[in-house]
Amino acid sequence: MTRSRAAHWPDMPWLGSIIAVLVWEGLAHVLADTFVLAGPTAILGYLYDNAGLMSRALAETLGNAVAGFIIGNLAAVLLAVIATVWPRSDAMVRGLALVVFCLPLVATGPILRVVFGPGDGPQIVLAALAVYYTTLIPLLVGLRAVPAGWLDLVHSYGRGRWAALVHVRARAALPYFIAGLQIAAPAAFLGAMVGEFTGAERGMGVLTIRAMRAMNVEMTWALAVVATVVAVAGFWAIGWIARRFMQGEPPVILSPPRADRRGNAVLALLGIVAVLLLVWWGGLKILGISPFFAKGPVEVFDALFLAPDAPLVRATLRTALAETAMFLLPGYAAGLGAGALLAMLIVLVPKVAGTAMPLAIALRSVPIITTAPLVVLVTGRGAVGTITLVAIMVFFPTFVACLHGLSQAPGQVVDVMRSYAARPLTVLVRVQVPAMLPAFFAAARMNVPASVLAVTVVEWLATGNGIGSLMALSASQSDYDMLWSAVVLVAVLSALGYASVGWLERRVMATYAPEQLQ
């Protein structure tokens, strides 16, 4: 390649995006009679004609999303600090945080609306719930990605865990924390919009409902584009701030695995369950919610096992879960694979990043609340659309986490391999992929509840099948026994899925990255 040609390459990354926009416009004209796709010019025209309406809705949703983003991330940092400084609390913190994150937003929204009534409370709480776990898990992984020698040095000066956290672990965790914040930015917007679905008076979620009911294609696509622009701006802003302050090379972590200190897992699990039941029962008592809406542990157990119609309730739930699993598992696997493969492709062929990154961010940054109607418009209400949406939901966190994980490969080790003329694929397989594994499995665990959220939202909004539809139908019919039973069952199954991924993670990392098993 000549020097003059190379000088033009910085302009080339946008070529893919420009081509995509042109293809989009062309398809919109070809499919004009099908009412499924609005082109960029039609969207811009709608936004120009309705600038006041859209700006007011955006300001409302953005304010709630920012509030939830701040609250959720502060909660994540606080939980991570507690789990790090006081290791005995690690299992309890993770367990409680996981169960709360596994609560399906589709059902949590109506319950929060009953608790908070009208106002912004449900939107802010759901935005916080949507982000705290996506930050907590990468942050905990980063706090462990520390060479043992650094900790030994701190201890040799007589300093304790707090000093190790402030002077060593916090610096090592910064790239993982940034990855969590970047994933959280679109999630906060999604949480706020889900909250607006539950009876808010203003916001992007309210407009989305209006667009869906009116089958207004231009309005639906305009909402998706605005939501995407906001999410992409948040993603890039966080990345830009990170690049300003993170200049150091990742450390070489070659310490031997630490001794197994898992303790009695059964006792820890029983403790978590006991605390959860106590918080559940006590929370309902403190809030004083009517027993008609709020069902405690005893009422849910009665509905599932003791009531005369308990067999019918269990059969209904079993049928709905089977329908959901048919779409959930393929979409989850496809999203994980696509995210990891694209991240590795970008490492092997960096020029791909210029085209792939903006498209990948845009693809996932569209909140699923607006993605679902669009995909259903294009693919119909069958399996393809549902699996695609679940894969999209899983793809982006995996992609971002794997990119950060690949960047954590020690530069010294990479330099040694390159000095021996190792091929890029060899460096990727031998050094970068093992460095990526902690981030990949963190994303895999984090995506279990996220994929459940995706499939339940699609079932709620579009397909009318599965556990998502059952929860929405139960809420609309005031069948709170069924609603709370479904919430508990989904949360338990999500936690079991999370535990299964963790079991697989420990076995894989025991071979490829044992130093990060603590």
C-alpha cells in the first residue's frame, strides 16, 4: 500500500455506514406498499414536523434514565466495595443482586406503579434496576483482575483490604467498570421506557405505545432512531472520557490460583433464600400495600401448591415456560456467539471496526421496546423475529465485554510472541482469547436475565405467547396470584441459568485463566 492511499484510510470507516443508509433508503422505497419500513428521509421529515412533541418526550425519558443510571451505578459500586472489602459477604451480595436483577421488568413495572402511583418513580426505579447489575458484574471481575504481587506489596506495608481496594484493585477494575457503564447507558433508557409503559403520562414509551396502536410506521422508526442516537451518544461519551484518563498498559497476571475458599455453598444458599424471603415479607409489610395487589411468600406458595386450582396454575406456567424456552435458548446462544466472534474479527482485522462498530452499537442501542415492533413488522410474529430480538439483546453486552477483555491481553506477552513472528491468529488464540474469557463469562452470566427480559418483552408486545404474555395478561386481569407466581418462577429459573453459566465458567477458567478464580 502506498503512503498516499494509506492517508485516505481514516475517511474510509464511515463508508460502510453511508452505504447502509443508502441501502436503507432504497429498501424503504421498494417496500413502500408494505408499511413496514420508513426511510431516513421520511424519518427526518417526521422529526421536523413533530420536533416539539419528540423533544418533550425525549427530555422526560432522558431525565428519568439519567436519574436511574446514576442511582443504579452508585448501588453497583457500593455493592462491589462491600463484597471486596468484606469477602464473606460476597456470596450474599451476588445472590441478592442477582435475584433482584432477575425480576422480569414486564411484571415489575405494574407492581411498581401500584407502589409509587403516578409520577416518575417507576421509571427511575426500573432504569436503576436495568443498569446496576450490568455494572456490578464487570466491576467485580475487574476487582479480581489484579496480579497477586501487587496485593502482596500492599500487605507487606501493613495495609489492609481497604488500601488494596483504593490503591490497587480500583485501578485494575477501571476498564471493566467503563465497559459496564457503556453497556448500562442503553439499558437505562430501556428501563425508563418500560416504566412509561406502565401508565406514565409522558415520554418516549408513551409515544411508542401510541405509534404501535396507530400502526404509524414513520413514528415508530423515528422513535427508534432518536433512542438509538441517545444511546450511541452515551456509549461514545463514556468511552471518550475513559480514553482521556486510561493510558496504562494492562498488567501481566501470572499468579497461581488462590486456595478454594468457597466454604459451605449450601449454607450460603440457604442464607440468601432466608434473607430474600425476609426482605420480601418485610418490604410488603413496611410499604403497607393492599393484599389484593401484593402477594407474599406464603400466598405464592399457596397459589402454587395448596390452593384448589394449584394444578391448573402450575400447568399454565409450565406451558408458557416451554413456549418461552423454544425462543430463549437459540437467541441466547446466537447472541453470545455473534458478539464474541465480531470482537475477535475486529482484533484480527482492525479496519472492520470502522464499519462494524457504529452498526453494532446502533443495532443494540435501539431499546428493545422500540426494536420489537420494528422486527415484528419485518419478520412477522414467528420464531425468527423473537429469536432475532433475543440475540440482539445478548449480542451487544457480549461484544463490548469481549472487546474490553481482548484489550486486556498483556502487551509484554503479545510483544514476545510477535518477536517470534507469531501470526495474528496465533496471538489471538494463545494470548488474547484467554485474557477475554473472564469478560466473556461475565457477559454470559449477565445476559441470562437480559435474554429473559428480551423474550418476555417480545411476548408481551408482539407474539402473545409464552411467560411474558401470561404476565401481561395476568396484570391486565388483576390475577395477581398468577402474576406473582410467574415472577417468582422466572426469577428462580434465571438464577439457576446464571448458576449454570457460573459452573461452566469455573471449569473453563480453571484451565485457561486459573489466576482469576477467587
